[in-house]
Amino acid sequence: MELKQLPHFFNNKVYTIPDYQRGYSWAPKHVNDLLTDISNAILLDKPHYVGTISLHPQKDKVKVGVNNFINYHVVDGQQRFTTLILILSYILGQLSNREETKEDAEEKVKSYLRNRDSYIFRYEIDKVSDDYFRSVILELERKTTLDENLYTRNLLNAKNTVRDFFKSNNSTETLLIYLNAIEEKLVFNEFLLSDGTEIGVVFETMNNRGIDLTNLEIVKNRLLYLISKVPNTDDTESELLELSALINKKWSHILKNLTLPNKVLDENTFLSNHWIIYKGWTKDNTTRKDILERHFTINEMIKHPDKMAKEIRKYITSLSESSLAWRHLNYPEESGAFSQIKDIEIRNDVSYTLGKLNRLSNSTVRPLILAFYPLLEHNPAYVLQLIKLAEIFSFRLFSMNKKRSDTGKNDIYRQCHNFHINVTNEKYQKYALFFLAWYIEIHGDWKRFELEKDDLFNSHRKLGFYSWSGLSYFLYEYEESLRKGQSLKVEYNFANQTTKSIEHVLPQTPTKPYWVNVLKGLSSVEKKQLTHCLGNLLLISSEKNNQLKNSEYPLKKEHYKVGSYSENNLAKHNIDWSKDEINKRNDTLLKFIKKRWRFDDNFWKLYPNPFNEDGITDETEEDLEILAEDGLID
């Protein structure tokens, strides 16, 4: 294959990153590596092989002035291609500002960046990236939106990396040397795809040459590859092209749904959770192996092409629909989330409760909620009930009782496929509630919490409840109970910064006379119990923790009057802060835990097994023996 230099690619051609591709993902290290390769090519005075650029020409031409330009989708090589455009943009921008090179640089801009009003390189993947690329990165038009995402931040980091690379030597001579090297010393393979089905061949090759792809990308590549292997006849051609286009369209939806404003959701996690509800779960949980080696295989495609084509269509539709559900589960506060729920009060409650659940260890319940997501339109009250029970499950098991993070996963995951395919069946709806109830009663009991409390105070490495992993979440929930719909005074992101947001009212270093008097006559053990009990820990509304430090209570109380609702409540009901006041508030907070997380309820009676069978098989004999010894089961 003849190697091509960069100018070959910019001869009456425009390039688009199609919407089934992810956005710009290179980190500064990758950008610096490419710049270093160019530097080495200059020093060695030899060509440098950059890699293969795989392109899919589109039928529709792009009008640039009076000329028709061919529009190519960049199928493989977009990160390198984009980065070279970034480097050219910087170099040409600098040369355009210098009188001796301005005219020639502006001609180069027409070749590589913008010709008349047409951009040579653009993003179809999302309007945010395209607008940002034109205005902030290329600086060729005014910014018209404040919208940004993770990909735009990657673009900006890359632009700054290029700028910093040339900071020490930005002379015209240096810039021209690098421009010439990019045009003359960098060489590429060019691979043109004749139609959409060939994209699968390229992607399957990418899978096999060690490129770091996510499982989600590899699955997409496999599906496209399978389609490309069906004999292309007059009867199948149009159907195969349509299915190939459908895969790319659905993947465009999936990538957009997984891209939140501040992060991209983990693709492998989403793929695994969807497979659990779509096909089922086994204990080894080898999603990628199941998909590639047992389900979507070339042998099955050869034997049963029609059946496989239908299954691919069904799978990608389900995956795409679930990606929107997954977005809402991870980003419930988004405007427009859960719009299928007509009852505004239930919609807000679903969003609010999912927000709480996302602050907890919740991987065990996520596929369970995903399985019942289709009910949001016709039975949102049930989904809300499930989510609320899942929040109790997560807090009582993992925050209060420090159970292993995989507790319950085997049982719950094993049932998620049945739940999903029987989503409208009332018995299966009750069965899901039963599973959560069983684990809450067995692993989330108060007796276990008492043992955890003892460990927090008996261990020399722990500072009582100040070392409790559930402290921030608990204190924030108490704050919310006092707020009662009033304006927010503390954001959870701040509340979760324990060293800044949680105040010891009785300080850890009580040197002031007021505190010396409070602790008079107490042993070191009693002092630890008092200092680090729940009653002495307070969620504050700003970084006043550093201001107050060891201050005496009368001064602290004045500050509390203008603080969080928790601060206001403490100041209102406590003139002084002695041992009795601390213990009284401690009792209040423990009672709040019991009420908020329903310790007085019998979950087995409230959520019985509708199938009248055990249904729980995940406990080992050792676990059951321990439970029996503790008197938790018969």
C-alpha cells in the first residue's frame, strides 16, 4: 500500500467524525508523544509512519465555494487526525500574525482548517464538540454557547499542550520547520471503505491489533464485522446496509447517553449491567466472553444469518434504550429525566431518591432497578418503592454494617433477567422487593450495627463515629430532615468533605477552660466516647470549622445560629454543651437512624415471598452458622 503524506488528504476533501464514534479522548501525554515523533523525524531527517487512516466516503458532496468536496467519515485514526489539526491550527495561527508569513499561512488555513465558510474538519458526534472546536480550539468564529463536556475539555487540554510545547521556541523558523515536517515527513496508510458494511472489517482488525478499546467498542465492532461477512447479494445488500447504519445510529445514541456534563460513564460497567438483564448472569460474570464467544459468533452468523440479523437488531435496540435509562440512573437530576412519569410529585421523588442512592455503595441494586425501568411509564409508584427499599438496603448493609460490597449480588443478579422479561408481572415485582427485604433483615439489623459501633470506639486506629464511613451521608440526611423543603444551605459535595464539613462541638483538643470543666473527672475512654459520639458531631455550612476550632461553646453557638439547619437546631435547643446535652443529642440521632431507615419494621412481613419458597441461595454454610449463632435466624 502506497504511503501518503498529509497534503494528499486535503485535496477537495472534508472530514467528519461520525456520531457513532466517541469524542476526542487523547490526554496530554498522547499529544506530547506525537509532537516528540515529529521532532525526532526532523532531527533524523527521515519519514515517520503515523498509522492507518480509514475513511468512508459519503454520497452527499459538500459545496465549498463553487467546488464540490468529498465528505469522508473518519472511521479509524480520528485521535491522531484531530491532534494534527490542532497542531496545524496553532502553527498557522502564529504564522498568520506575522507579516512575512501571513499570506502563505492564510492559504494553508484554507487547505487544512476553513475554506470560505466551510470547515474542512468537523464533528458530527455532538454539536457541543463541533461548536467548541470551531470557536475555542481553532478560534475561527465567536463562541455562541457555554455548553461543554468531557470531550471539549480534552480538546482544550490538547490545545494547551501544543501551545506549551512551542513556548520555549516560537520563532518563525521553528514553526516553518515543524509545518514542513508535518506535510512532508509524516506518512500514512489510507484505507477507503466502499460501503458501510466494510466498517466492521476495519473494527474487527482494530480489536485484534492490541488497540486499547472498551468492551462496548469491541462488541460494536463484532456486530459490524458479522454483518460484513454475510454474502452480499441483490436480496441482502440493502438490508445489510440498513442494519449497519442502524448499528451506527444506535451507537451514536449510546455514546451520547453515556456522556454526562462532567464525566463519561464507564462503558464496560454499562455493558455488563445491560447483559445481566438482557441474557442473564453467571457467577464468573464474563460479559465480553459471553457476547463474543457464545452469542454473537461468526459460526452462528454463517449457519443462521437471518436469525442472527434479527438478534443483532433486537440487541442493539435494547442496548440503546437501556443507555438512556442508565444515564438517568446515574444523572437523575438532569432536566428532562423521567419525563415518562406524568405525576410530577412521583417524578421528583424518583429523582430525589436516586440522587441519595448514588451517594451510597449501590452496585448490587443497579441492574435490579435497570430491569424495572420500563415500568416508569405505567407504574412509577412501584419503581419508586423499589428505589426507596434499595436505598435502605444499601445504607443498612454497606454503610452501617460494613458488609462486603458483593453481598447479595449472586442472588439479585441471577434474578434480574427474569425480572426484566416479566417486568409487568405483579408476582415478580413483589419478588424483587422480597429479595431486598430478606437481605435487609439478615444483614442490616441493629444488633450488627451495635457491634460496628463497639469496633469504632475500641479500635486504637479509629475515632469513634468520626471514623464511620456512613457519617457524611447520615448527617446530611439528618440535615435534610430538618430542612423540610426550605432552601438548601449545604450541598452534598461539601458535606462529603469530612474534615471541612463535620465539626466536633466539644473539640478534639479541648484546652479552653470551658471544655476542661466539661471533661472534668472523665477517664480517657469516657472522653473518647463523648468526643466522637454522634451527638457531638455536627454538619456545618461553610469552612467555619477552621475558624471555630477549640472555641468555647458560647462563641460557637452564636456562629451556629447563622449556619446549617443542624447548627440552628443545636443552638436553639442547647444553652450549654455538657455531657448531658451531648448524650441527649446522641440518643436523638440514634432514634433518627431507627426511624429513617425503618428498623422497627418487619420487612419479611411487609414484603413476603410471593412464590412461597426460599429463593435465597447465596449464603455459604459458614455465613449461615454465624447468623444462627448470633440468633438472627433459626
